[in-house]
Amino acid sequence: MAATATKVSIRPLHDRVIVSRIEEGEQKVGGISIPVSANEKTQQGNVIAVGKGKLEEDGEVTPLDVKEGVTILFGKYSGQEIKLDGDEYLIMREDEVLAVVEGSTNGGAKKKK
């Protein structure tokens, strides 16, 4: 499955997924405004492409649980950052995904640019 929601056409291999981080807005803590640039990068994102599945030792391919269009949570140091056509993405193995946000289909989430 190639990424269709973006201008980049890319298909990750095997059990890898391509993720676009969700941008967080400016936070206010006790009346003090903290700019986005001072915050750590968010640990959630939208899956924009998935591989065909994990290749098992017996040669069978196990499909991924993660699907395109869902919002996921991942660890702070998960994945490898890549840049394609000026946009930043993460590419990671499915086992680095910590959770899927239920009922998510990119509704209202902002892609980080």
C-alpha cells in the first residue's frame, strides 16, 4: 500500500510503518506560555503507509495490526527520522508501536510540517 494522502509515493517493506508526527500547539503552564520549539517532539502520529507484513521463519507473512490512517503512540526514541520532499516522517517497525488510539481516522489531527 503506497502513501496516498501525501505527495510522496512510498511503500515500506515487511513490518515497517511510515508515520507523520502530530503537531502539538503552544502550551500554557501556570500562566506562562511555552512555545512549541521548547517542547519535546510529540510521541504520537498518523500512519500514512504500512508494509505487507512480518515475514515469519516458516516463510508465511503475518499481516500488520496497524492500518493506514490510524493515530498511534510510540516511544520517545522509536523509529528513524526521514525527510521526503521536504516533509519529515518516521519509519519504524510495527513492534515499536505502543498503542493505537481507538476511533482514530486522522480526525482533527494536524500533521507536523
